[in-house]
Amino acid sequence: MSNKNLSFRDYILPFLAIVLIVQACDQTEDPLPEVRLFRPVSADIESTGGTWFSAEWDRIKGAVSYTAEISVDSFEIIYKSVEIDTNYVLFENLEEEMHYFLRVRANAENPEFNSHWAFMGKVWVGRMPTILLKQDFKETTSTSVVARWKAETDIPTHLEVIKRSDNSVIKEIELTGDDLAAEMVEITGLAPNTLYKIFIYSGEKSLGYELFLTLP
């Protein structure tokens, strides 16, 4: 068969087939557009009282990290902010007897696609448990107080006396065998009409604190 017998259709069909194949390849290679990450949800918040709380939330697909922030005033002022690579956060050394608000954001590789902030709720951080007993003002003078405690599993070793107004350490008191047997110690040399924060320790472990006020 000579070239003169080839029709227009014989030329155009192979050409159209090539065009369709090229277009199909181009479509499969086009990347999907990036979208903003979903917000974290379903936070489980835990606090046993003291100066800490923890939170855990569902993982977000595509997140390379998370930013967790806490505030005491609905985020007018940020109290603490941390970036973590897990869906769990622990906030420590917090002020006691205070509500904290928590929010979390999922972070993408490109910050432009970070999620919006997700409000995860609020948590009450209460007083740290203590073995010290409440002050008995019948045992209080203008320059001394009596600290009493009820030991449980840990044996106390020493006390730390702090002036509440400026958090300065006034003195440390090593507990004797007689103090431990009586579960009490008299603290002298204090200033009149002054509020003190007295911590009790077992080695380096804090067993809590109590506030003591001297008389005028």
C-alpha cells in the first residue's frame, strides 16, 4: 500500500491518542492543594490538686507539632505557651487555687495551614496536699508559732520558713528525733504580725505547706 492511500483519519487518530496520554499524565502529577488542618478536639484534662495539670487530645492527621497555651483570663494574657511534637502536654509549677483556660493548635509544615485555635476547657488547680495541720492561735505569740503535722508514709526531715510578702527564705529547721516523736516543733525568732509560708519536706520531696500568722 502506498502513502497515497493513507487517509486523514489514519494521521489524526494516533495524534489524538498521544495528546490524551499526555493530558492524563499531567493530571495525575498535579498535587492536591494544601488545606488548613482541623482543630484538635476531645481533650482529657487531669489534675490531682497541687501545682500541675496535664491534657491529652486526639491526633490530627498532617500535624507536625502542637502549640498549647494556658491563661487565667480567657487569653487576654498568655500565662504559658509550649510547642510539642505529641498530643500530650504537662504544665507544672502553676499558681495554686486558680482556674486555668487551655487552648491548642495543630501546626502544619507550612504555618499558613496551621489549624485555628481550639478552646479545650478550663481546669481548677487547688491547694497542694499537706501533712501540716492548721495553725492553733493558742500556741502563737508575736514572735513564734508551733507547727504540727500528721506523718503518713514519708518521714519529715526539715522545715523551710518563707516570708509571704516577698517569698524570702527566713530559716530552715532540721527536725530532731524528739520533734518527730511529738510531731511538732516551735519556730521562734519571727517578726510580729507577719504572714509566713512554712513548707515541710522529706529529703527533697515536698510534703506541702501551711500559712502561719504571728500576733501583733
